[in-house]
Amino acid sequence: MANLEDLLKDLKIDPALEDPKLFINRELSQLEFFRRVLEEAQDLNNPLLERIKFLSIVGSNLDEFFMVRVAGLKQQVSAGIIDTTPDGMTPAEQLAAIRRAAAKLTMDSRAYLQKQLMPELDQAGIHILDYAALTDKQKAKVDEYFDQVVYPVLTPLAVDPGRPFPHISNLSLNLAIMIRDRKGNERFARVKVPDTFSRFTPIKASSGGTRKDGTAPYHHYFVWLEQIIAAHIGKLFPGVEVLEAHPFRVVRDADIDIQELEAMDLLESMEESVRQRRFGTVVKVTVNTAMPTHMRQILIENLEMDYHDLYAADGPLGLSNLMGLYSIDRYDLKDAPFIPALPAPLKGKTYNGDIFGAIRRQDILLHHPYDSFKPVIDFLRAAATDPDVLAIKQTLYRVGRNSPVVEALLDASENNKQVAVLVELKARFDEESNIGWARRLESEGVHVVYGLLGLKTHSKIALVVRKEGDGIRRYVHLATGNYNAVTATLYTDIGFFTVDEEIGADATDLFNYLTGYSMKTDYRKLLVAPINLRARMTELILREIDHQRKHKNGQLIFKMNSLVDKAMIQLLYEASQAGVKVDLLVRGICCLRPGLPGISENIRVISIVGRFLEHSRVFYFHNNGSEEIFVGSADLMPRNIDHRVEVLFPLENPELIRYVRDEILAVYLADNVKARRLLPDGAYERIKPKGDQPVINSQAWLISHRPRHPYIEDV
């Protein structure tokens, strides 16, 4: 291969590749991903409660999208920013396009719930009733529940000259009420629907699960909580006439902007920012279509919002709350459970419970959730109690509220191990959980740091230093996913154990960079953002272009969550123009347009949305037959490459390379059930089997074929 400096010198991005028409808007691409999630809710091949789950995910995704992405665009518009994105759109133009697409997505989601899913739930024995449709017996039970449980919690807030318009908290469901007092004056009031109760109030205490004898399941009867409150609203306003009551839901700006250089204590700064989140600017209000214009105007004026940000919808507000139905004990309406596997090195006589010995014998790869997350917990627990372990260093991004990983680190500290943990406080919407763990770790004497100024630490790495003989050995776990035992059953991720000396040395240098003042700019094997990842990825793509020109065998297979970075997209266009075969597995946002003549006709983009959230990042380079694979935490987005601490690590064992290529990447590329192909115009179409082609659902295939690891056999 030619020298990288020579290749970079010769690389001149064709001015034609600057054309905005070559790029898909980031925000609209994300909404297209939400559309694919909605398609899973509409897929009759999915069990009913799984479809409810997908519809709930659409709702929560839209909430977060407005809280973060739309809020950011509104701030840019307010600041007078008119800079354009690579696709040529200004912030104001993006907002207008987002409103149209989001309104359509919301309307379609609600229509499907009302017309299709609710009747199916009813037929399956899960009855979500309107209060007005209850029988006298049912109403008596619900009324008693309201009087004894709900009524004492409610707080009516009046609006008049002596009582200002109340604060409406983020994601809250409320009732807008108009009353007439004894003097004939009409007044506005608000009642918050308490989020301490389920939206779905059970009518029958016996609403249980499927009968043990296998006969028809019990029926479940629920009524909407806000309807119960609305039906009894007069009890909150005795002596006045309630004219009308209508639900509305508020979404606020929830993106946290920390002025780190001015924050002497980042932990305290984050705590205050989380507290302030509920007071963010209103970015979206959803009302029922029955709410009259004059009441909408009251909300618009008092919430100081743009009238364009008010959305009217039929039916219940807040689709994310549908997840409450998923907890119903009806396993016949859910995906069949399965038991994650263990690879051969971690079971049987060869293993014998010695995880350090297993890692010494060979590198070990885990593919979650098909492979169990238990070995990761076992690794940390063993390190916490092993008398020969001297130190544990780890990054924590999202660990959840009940974390066996953190408990293992606390045990290690109690056992006098040197424990250093980087807790990323800026992990969006996990800040409160991470703050709590940081406080507890600090109280137990763990060395806790909060990362580097201006950078999120998104890398997933754990380093265990163990005394062996007269020296030490470094055991390293690297991964694409978080140290979260719950999401490890829901997300597809890859984990990797190794005692490779150079990777261990790189891990030590990385932690020195994170916890100290190391300015090291070279790593032996790891690709570390923002230090060398962009340069090394550029080099690897250029090398593939060079191989294509010389040997006509260039091939790239990249799997990631999102592809946004303009420079990387242009490099992939260059690779396509050179004839390199490029397969991109991009679950979510993709700003590259495939299939453009003369630009990207050699690029295929596939998105897989299914039972599990595709979360692993894998980068395959054919390299003229000397194949290389890098795996890690980074997507090809500016924020990952330039503004986060990310790590990609190499797989060097030929058997592991073959396994990832043939048993993971190839399976995803063959999917013709859950896969969608990105079209040049930014739309997606399902890939369907052709002729006698076998039907392949990649995630189902990986469940049924686990484990197929290229590992030593049990003896």
C-alpha cells in the first residue's frame, strides 16, 4: 500500500461531492427511523403486546427527539443562525420539514392504535374501556378507587389575577379546565394527571395471567386514568360550574448545556442542570382535537410557545405510556423467551469457573443478547475478590438503577483493590442514575472522575491488573455496549476479553488520558477518538481504495447506529467511485444517498429493525485478503469522532474475524424479513425473499443458531 501521507496528498474531494443533493437531512432521516419502528407495530407477524411495545417506543422516541433535536433547532432559529447543514437546509427550514413529518407520523401512529390495535387487544381479552362505556358495577368500583386513592393526590390550580399560570412540567399529562363562578366569570384551571399512578386503571382486581390449565386467558379490564379524573372533576371545584375539561401534554427542552469551564464541580453542576430540565422551554404541546380554539390560545399565550408547536390529535395523549400494557402477564402475546448461551471457553471442564484462565488461553468474543452478559459480571466479581488482583479501572456510561457491575466495583473497593471509575454524568437521560452511583462510589472510597472538559466519555472498557508470578498481567474487556445487565438482554452488542499486551498497554494509556494529564497521541492497536480514530479510519478506507485500483477486490462492510459525518460519507463516495463494494448496515440515521449513478452505485444501505435494538458497531476491511475488523463504541458521526472519547478495537484472531464476517455480518446482509433498503430519495423499502430464496430473519436466526463460536471444544 502507498504511504498514507502520499494518499492524503493525492486525495482531493471532487467538488461535485459537496453538492447538498448528495446528503439526506439528519433530522428527517431520524424520523424515517421512527417510521420503521412504527412498521414493526403494524407487522402482524409480531405478537400483539410486542406491537404495543413498538408503538410505545415510537412515542418515547418522538418525545426525546423534540426534547433534544427540535429544541436545539429552535434555539438556533432564536439566535438568528442561518448556517446550512450538508443537505443545504437552514434551521428554520428543518423545523418546518420536521413539523410536517412528525405530524404525519403521530397521526398514523394514533390512527393505527385506535383502528387496529385497540380492537385486537379487546379481542385478545385486554379491554381498555372509556369511562362513559362502563357498566354501573364497573363505575361503582372505579368511583370508589377515585375517592379513596386518586382524589387525595390531585391538586387543582386556578388561574386568576391573584394566582398566576402554574408551571407545567415536562412530559406531564394535564387537564385544561374552564369553570364559571357564581358571578358568571369564566376562569381557567389546570389539574395534573399524577404520574405516580398507571395510566391504565384496573377495574377488576382479578385481572391476572393465562390460566394454568391452558384454557382461555383471564380477561383484563382497564380504564384511562385521565377519563376517571375528568368524570369526577366537579368534586375538585365544588360550588362552581365546570364547563369543559380537555387533556393536554407538554414536552420541554431537556437538553443540558453545561458551561464546564465555569463549573468548579461538574457533579454539582449536573445535579442542578437535571433539576432545571423540567423548566425548559416548551417545544411541543399536544391537545385533543375537541379542545376549542379559545382554550388552545390560553395555552399558547401562557406557555409562551409558538403556535406551530401545538399539535392536535384524536384519542389518548402520550403514546409512550402504552408500555404499561406490556407488563400484563400474557406471555402468549409476547416473543418467546430464550436463554442466552455461553461460548465454549466459558463452560465445561476447560473453564472450571476460572475466568482469568479462560481469557489467558484465548481471546473471547460475546455477542449479546444471544450470548449471556453474565461473564462480564463474573469477570468483575472475580476481580473484586481475587487476592492477586491489584487494580480495576472502568468507564461507566449507562449502567441502570440496579447495577451488579457497580456492586462488584464497590466490593472490590471494600477488598482494598485500587478502583478507578470514570462515570459519564452527561449520558443523556441517565444523568440522575449516574449521579447517584457516582455519589455512592465516592462514599466507598472509589476514585471517581467525570471525564474530560468538552468531551463525553462514551467508550466501553474495563481493565483489571493482576499480579502473576514476578510480574503483572492486564486483562481487558472492551465492548460496543454499556455495562448494563438489563439492556444487554435487549440490545445487540459485542463484548471482547483479551490479555493482548499491546491492547493492555493501550488501555493503561487511555485511563491515564482520562484520569490524569496524559497528552499521548499514539496508540499501538486501539483507535481512540478524538485522538487518532478519524485519521486511522481515513487511512483504512483509503487503503481499500488503493487495493481496489490495484487488485479489483476492494470491499467494506460497516455496521453502526448512525452515519452522519460528511467527510466519512465523501470518503465512502470516493470508494464507490473507485469500484469498492460497500455494504452499510445502518440502523438509524443515514445521511448518505446510495445508488446514485457515478457517485454511490456500489453502495448498499440496509437498516434492520426487529426484536432487539441493533447497537453493535463493526467495521470490516477486506484489505486484499488480509482481512481486518474493528469493533467498538463509535458511530460515524461528528460527535463520536470529534467530541467524545470512543474506542474501536481490532479482532486479530483469524477465527474470530471469520466468525464475525460469516456468522454475524453475512447473516444481517442476508436478512429479508426485518431488513429495509435505503433508496436514493431517502425512503426505505422492505427487502423480501425472491423466488426460492430462503426466508431469513437475522435476529431469529442468531437465536436459533447460537452458539456457533469458533472456539475450543469442551473436554
